[in-house]
Amino acid sequence: MKKTLIFLLLCSIQFVNSQELALVKKNGKIGYLTKDGTFRIEPQYKTARSFSEGLAAVEDNGKWGFIDTKGAWAIPATFDNAKDFNSGICIVSKDKKWVYINTKGEVQIAPPSDKLYDFGDGVAFIKQGNKIGLINSKMAVILEPKYDVIKPFENGFARVENNKNWGIINTAGKEVIEPAYAEIGNYNKNTAWARKDKIFGLVSGGKFIPVEGADKIWDFESQDLTYARKDGKIGFIDLKGSWAILPIYDKAKAFSKNLAPVCIGSKWGYINPKADFVIPPTYSDAEVFSTNGLAPVKEKNWGFINESGKLVIPTQYTITANGFVIALFVQQDKGFIDGLARVKNEGKWGFLKPDGTVLGNQWFENAELFSQTKEKNTISEIASDKPKTETKSETKTKPVTKPVSKKKR
């Protein structure tokens, strides 16, 4: 019986892994690649999107539908446009009208809203007049429209604004930090940076902790230190708001694996939490370490070093953000994700393995990141006529994503 359970568990793990597919473009057609470098779905589509929650939107004769991970039609191509599934719900356009559907293609009737918004973290915005609230994937209102602005949720929390005062709510619509601050950062480790009048500090446990001399603070990430600016220089503060590393650097990025990229003059290196240089500042740019212990560094082009500073993959690649995001954290855009890094070489895109070899020894005209089985944290809106950013210029809300085949590199 025990062997049977172990076998079933292994089968389950293999099934989950098999769902990690990457959209790639080869010879002008789009297909989907597995992590062993073979095609799960051969290139055959002119226009398509990445998989999300086991379904991918593809275009067929001018109409959009959804295929499953075997390439079979799960929802027929009857829509004028389609976005990605999140929380089991997707926004599609039919007969010049945007509506929600579930994974069976059934229309879901949402509460009254001036616009439709993508789901993320199990919720979506609703807008009534000038106020914004939340609904869940069952189309039930969980927060009546009451805020002027709600930013996209990240890790279950979102910034909200009323009367130019900012706070934090969770996905149940409960205020974690009351709107009482002129600015506020993302909520992580039960803490957010904030500005009260002209003073920057941390909000933790319902208390505002001023950070001496700080005029900018970045969000906490995987470790208990984040970077902050004082008098034009960057240092690091801890969760108590104390300067753990004095602000002496020109630029800095987040700690990961107990190493943080810092810049002195025009050269980047890596320090440890004691502010000792573990890797001397010799690079023209540098990014944080991924969980596999490799970090991108730039000379003329990008390569990868290990935690001792040894260059293990030569600096011969291009690694970009924007449409193709390579992220260990939301804010980061370069590095290894689940064992692979998306890179460009001689005009072609491919996936590097940690040993420096190319997945499947193949290069493509386009290559998206491998889709994850977990939900995405992005939220965007759809207007009945033309999508536009709802919140202020600071917002991370994204407009409708263009089909990948129309993107230019």
C-alpha cells in the first residue's frame, strides 16, 4: 500500500511538472516546449499566448479560443479577443462586449461594474462611479467600492488610497494598515515602508517607525534587510528601521543568498550583511542571486557567477525584461527561474541550464518563460471600448497584452 501511495505521488509530481510549458516561435509558428527541451505541442499557431492555469489562448481564423496542454481545444475559438486565466476566470471579448468566463467557457455574471478587471490572488476589482471594491471568483462582492485607488495585489496584499492617504488591505478586503500615509510600499514580512508628511519610515505592528535621514526606501524582499537612500547614497536598513549597513553606495539591489549587488562609481560587486565585499566591484551591472546560487553579471554582455564570484557562464548573452520577464522576485527581471534562464544570443532566444548548456540545443525567434501552475499576481483592466490605466501613473496595472506574434524584438 505504501509503495502504491509513493508511486501515485510521483505520478502527481510528474504531471505538475509536465504542465510547465514555454511558448516559443520557430519558423514563424508558435508551439509549446517542455523542460526537457522537446515540443509538447509542435509549432503550428500564428498567434497565441502562454499557458495559464492549464489553458492557453490561441487564434484560429480570426477567432480566439483555448487549448489544453495536449493541444486539444478546451474552449472553442469563438471570441474576438481573450486574455489569460487567473483564479479560474478569464476576460474575453465577443460581439464587442467583454465578459468573464470560467474554464468551461461558461459566461459568469459579475456584479455591476463600470469596467472589467483581471483576477489575481483570487479577487478582481469592481468600479462604481469613482470608487473601487473587490469581488471573488464566485462573482460575490467581498468589498463594496469604497477606495479611490486599489493597486494590484502582490502576495495577498494591495495598496489602497482614499483622499490621498495610503494604506494596505488583504484579499478579504480587511485593512492591514489604515490609509494614513502620504506614500506606502508593498507589504512584506508584516512591514511596509511609508512616508508620513516628509518623514520616511516603516509601518509595523500598527506603529510608524521613522528611519533616520532616509528620503527613499525600497520594499523588503526575501531577507530581513532592504535598501534605502540618505543624502544621495544607498545603504541597508533592518525591520526595526535601523541602519544595518551605512549608506555609502551609489546604487544597490536586494539581498539574496546573503549577498547584495552594490555599485561604487560605475562598478558593481557583492557585499554580505556585514558590508564586506565578497565579490569585488568589477562589473558594469549585476543582479541578485537566484535560488540556485547563480547571479547575472554584465561586462559588455551578460553571464553568470556563483556565490564565490567565479564566472561559470561566459558573458556573451543578452537578458532583457519588459515583455519577457525573468524574475526571482516581482521587481527583478534577470536570472534563473526554476532552473532555467531565458537569454538571447545572435538574435535568437533560448533557455540556459545552470551548467551553461542550452536547453534542447535549440534557439528560437521568440521564447516566453515557462508557465507556472500557480496563479499570477498581475491585475489589469478591460474597458468596453479601449483599455486604459485606471490608477495614477505610479500604478503597476497593465493594459491588454498584445499577441506575442505581433511583438518586436
